[in-house]
Amino acid sequence: MVSTISEITKLWTKCQKRLKERIDEEYSYDYFISGSYIHEVKNGQIVLVVKSPFIKSVVNSKYRDLILDVIQEFEDDPYTLEVISSDELAKKGQEEVIGKNEEKIVSDETKPQFFEGAVVKPELTFEKFVVGEFNKEAYKAALYVAENGGTLFNPLFIYSRSGLGKTHLLHAIGNKIIEKRMPNAKILYITANDFVEEYIRYVRGEKELETLKSYIKGVDVLLLDDVQFLAGKVKTEEMFFYIYQDLINKGKRIIITSDREPNELKGLEDRLITRFTQGLTVKIKEPDLDTCVEILKQKLTQAGIDLNKFDDNVLIFLAEKFSRDVREIEGVVNSLTFSCLNLMDEERFTMDVAIKAVGSIKGGKNIATQLSEQKIINVVADYYNLTPSQITGKERTNQIALARHIAMYLIKKHLDLPFKKIGQMFGGKDHTTVMSGISKVEKELKTNDQLIAAINELEARLSK
């Protein structure tokens, strides 16, 4: 039975070589197997670490038996296999550290536990947070709070609509404090609903109020998500106010998020709202398209997807359609990966493949008809016996250039999109290049009967 690090490494190296031979699709091996490693072998169990939760699910469903068969080719002893993602491994390590710290802080082993499962997620760091103009102020404020002690900007109040990264920043603050400044800090991440539920348990007699108060008052950093859900819950607000004031008086750090600014929080007591505004209030605005593309790229990269597999206009389409909500992006990434790599067996993420992959996601239904600019590109490409990627690419033959200018012209005429946005659909071309191309078509239409006939035919096809 293997036991040393050297033996484990040698075993997995041999297994990977054999798996590469036995998995028919080369890209499937590169994506699902190549980045994995054996974390430990203990009590007859091999713990295999893979890059993401999605890869874990595919390995368990599609490759588990094959991996075990290959292992047994090289080992006489029987093994079981546990597959975990790198995020799960990191979280497990953090929970072990937190458990040790809590043993030091909580000497009374009979003390009831509160907010079970409310832990800082190790994967949500500042390094994985995509910064743009829309969220730069919130990012800088969060980073300052995480890296500096004292009571400046206390509380930090971050607000925005749902899905723009508030929760990510809360966890990033917690991770940075543990990493750089206070490794033994007692950090409590909870949602307002978590707080309400604990209070309800007290009302029902399941928990002691003073013990609950003492537990929260003993934290060094309170990360409270979605404070708006405290509104209208008078008794719960009273208890939170008591705890909040005690933490502030002791110089403990508080960071709060909400879906609206403090003065717009209806149903909360004025004394709470006043205290929320005594620190620093920052807003995460709506992201621009360029930042949405960068967020999507990062999520895809983290999932292990090669961005070179995408046609140029696909990322812009996906970002435009889905990236306004970070939570929805997770579903897009999973759907793309599963559909394109596991089911469709496609080598490239073309627009057609992307549309099929995300069609089941909310907002993706009937997306082919909603994506009018792409429909125009597809129709023009078909008319001139070209591919959409040729039209949106960089080739400059006369026929391709003409088709490209016609597509730009039709998009501007029928959708009235900004020149800059049209340029992004065509490989990031400058808006002046788009204006020039459209002007050439408009000028030719005054005298060129052949072009007039082509435009009429294209518009007829677009209306079907």
C-alpha cells in the first residue's frame, strides 16, 4: 500500500499516463483529469483533488470506475476513491484552523453553537474579485478595512442590487484579515436571516438569549449580509442594536451589505439607520459590458475552460445576456462546460453551441430570436457562403469586407446600436471603422442596383 509522498506521486503519474490512453477524447482528458492530484491515501481510501465542483461531478459520474480500474492495474491492495474539489480542500483546511481557534476561545464545551455553517468561504478572495469602474470604490474600501486596524470606516456599509459582488467582498474581507492581520481572529459571517432564525430559536426556548448575545459580542469581526431583511422585525432589531452598539464601543469591526442605501431602508429603526451612516457607505454600480466580459472570462478560467476555444463574439453575447448577475454566470459556465465538453463533444464554443447550451437558463429561452445582431450576422454569412467568424474576424478579402460592412449596416439600421457596441461584435473594431464601413454601404446603395437587390433579399430573410 502506498504511503509516502513519493510513492503517491509516482502512482498518480502512472495512472494519468494510462488514463490518457484510455480516454477517447483528448480534450476531455486535458480538462477533467490532467490538473488533478492525489491529496492523501489513508485507511484504504484515495482522496483525489480536482479543479472545480463541476469537474468533480463529471469525474464521479463518468470516470470514477475507470480511475479505480487503472489504480488497481498498479496496486494489489483494494482502494475506495473520494473526489473533492480544490475549493472543498481549502475550506476543509480553514475549518480545521477555525475549530482550533474556537477551542481556545470557548472553554465551556457545553456552550451551545450558533449560526452553524456560517463560515467564511476561502475561495472568495480579493484576488478572484474582478475590479471595474462600477465597483472600484467598494473594492478599495473593503481592501482598506481588511488590511488596516483601527475604527476608521466603521461600519463599512456596501449596497447594490442583487448579484453584483457584495457577498464576495464580505468573504474577501474575512479571508484577508485571517491571512494578513489577525490569524486568530474570531470572524462571524452571517446573513440577516441567519440572525432572525437564531432569535426565533431563543423565543421558542431552544437557545438562551444571554448566551447568544455573549457569543456574538465575543467576535472580532462581524460580516452581516442583506441587512434589509431585519426590517419590520422589531424585537430582533432591538437585540441586534444592543449587540451592534456593544461591538462598536469595543472597537470591533463591522461590515454590512444591503440592496439599498441606509436612508432607503424602510421598516428599520431610525437609530439603526443613523449608526449605519456613521461609518462609510459605498455603492456598487451597474457593470459596463467590458467588465462583464472580464467577469465571465475569469469564471470560465476558474472552471478550467480554455478561452481560446471561444469564437470572438460568443463571450460578448454571453456577457451581455447574463453577466449582469454574478450568480447567473455560475449557471452559464456550468451549462457551457457540461453541454459542450460532455454531451455535444464540440471542439469550439461557437455561437450556435453557446445558444443551445444556455437555452434552459432563465433568460436564455428563445434566445436565438432575441439575439438580433447575431441573427443578422448569421444571415449575411449564409448569403455570401461565409462563416459568421469570418465576418466578425480580421480577414480583409473584398467579399468578406463587403459582407462585414453590410452586416454592420443592417445592425445599425434595424437595431440602432451604438457604433462602439457594433465594433465589439466585430472583433473589437474601433467605432470610426464601423462608421466608415456603414457609410460605404449607404453611399453604394444610391447607385448600385446589385447591392440594393442583395440588401432587399437579406431583409426578407431576416423577417422570416
